[in-house]
Amino acid sequence: MPRRIAHRTAQLPAASRFLYRIEHYSALPAVAVTVTAAVVALVVAGAGFGFPSHWAGELEAVGTSVTVVMVFAIQHTQGREQAATQRKLDELIRALPGADESLMLLEEAPRAVMLGVEEEHREVRLMSPDVGTVLADPAAP
């Protein structure tokens, strides 16, 4: 495993490290080229053997299995990264003087609260002189 991914995942549980490796290696260009070459080789071999009927079932099973594993690997890594990004943004909000700290952990608030914040920010944007000019004249510089 390259040092970059090993360093990033060293403190994670074994299952998370495994899913990160799947996600990391599946995104490499060499993997895409290898998979493409394998598919082309299978098509050529299939044509040579007259496309045996049992190949369709096996290909479907392999494709489905790989897809399910990739969905869970991607979902796991993106979920962790999104949570980390959210905590970093919360820390920035907390550190800025005059920032609205009620926005921290907004992603965990009920939908009604989120819609209220959205409406409040929409009103603030509409009151801004720059936004009013843009809304009045879209061709304005």
C-alpha cells in the first residue's frame, strides 16, 4: 500500500482501512486500464468460443458482486470524509467572531429548522445591495 493511503488510514479500524484501500485502488488509472483490457479479452475469448450461455450468468454475478462492494466502499469513505469536513466547518464557525454558532451541527437539526435557516439566509441575500443589482439587471457588470 502506498505511504499516502497507509498514513491517512493508520488510526482507522481494520474494516475502514480495507474499504479505504478498495476505494483508493479502484480510482487508479491503471485499474481502469486493466479492467478495460480484461473486458476486451473476455469479449474476444467469448467470440472465439461462440459466447457460451453460462458466461452471461457468471458475468452478471461477478458484476453485481463488484458493484455492491464498491457502493459500500464509496459510501463508507464519503460518509467519513463528509463528517470530518462538517466538523472542520463547525470549528471554523466557532472560531470566527460574529459567526452564527447556531449553524453548527445544522445537518443534525430537524427539517423545519433547516428550512427556517435557508429562508433567513435568502432574505439576507436579497437585502444585500450587490444581490439586488444582480436581480434587477442580470446583464449588469
